[in-house]
Amino acid sequence: MIIPQSTDPSVFHAALREQFEAFLYEHRSALNDSLNGLTEEQARRSLVTSKTTLLGLVKHATFVEKVWFDEAITCRSRIEIGIPDSPDESFDLDDGDTIASVQRAYQQACTASRQAAAELSLDELVRGNRRGPLPLRWVYLHMLRELAQHCGHADILREQILNSTTRRG
């Protein structure tokens, strides 16, 4: 599947759904790619007082994809899906979490999200979220906000990690 970049002229006047897909794809890719070229230690490095690490951000994004495109669309419970009950818990890293495993899980979640939403219209209500029924359009906007926020976090964390490596070297 080829999704044009949001700056591609074909996207400027495309249908809203295609524009959403282009922006979501870019943000998903940017967040996933924030781990590229890092060591496992760097990806797990804690630089803030919260649980936020680069690896934890991508793991959390996997949780978010499953909340909005599995739980909300299929109405399955978080237990059935196999995700934590709260967003805070989704940042927790297990010993087995690696850059490769977290990136793979995130890519799989993004693919599943695209498939789950593919047959729905933007005005269709998803009924499985704790907030109650919401139009898919709102879910897309919320996901863009969430991903943009986390891409910003990832940019800053990555810059700090790479800057500290440069200064040491």
C-alpha cells in the first residue's frame, strides 16, 4: 500500500479520508522511526520524571492504536485485546521489550488499525470506547493529536540522547 506524503499535491485537494490517512501514516512512521539507530540502552533511557522513554512512547502508541481501532471499533475489552487497563501502564517496559519487538508490534497495530477502519465512513459511530459512541472522524482527529504530541516528545528525547552521546564522544 502506497500512501502519498501530506505535502504531495495529490493530497492537497483529496478527500478528507485520504488526507487523514496521509497525515496518520506520516506521524505513525515518524514515531516508529524515532527508535532507528539507537542502542537498546538509549531507547530505554529515562530523561524525565514520568515513565516516558523513547521505547515506552512507541509501546504506548501501540496501546493507543488498539484502544481506538480495536476496542472502539470491535467493542472487545482491553483484557480480550491483551492491553493494559490504563494509558499510564502502557509505558511500562518488560525485560523482553526490544527496539525490534516494539517496532514490530507497533507496525502490526497500525496495519490492523487501517484494516479495522477501512470499511467505515468518517461519520460512522464507533461504540466501544469508554466515552461512548464517537464518529470515526473524531477518532482520526484524536489520533492525529495524540501522535503529533508523542512525535514531539520523541524528537526532544532523541535529541537529548544523541546530544549526550556526541558530547561524550
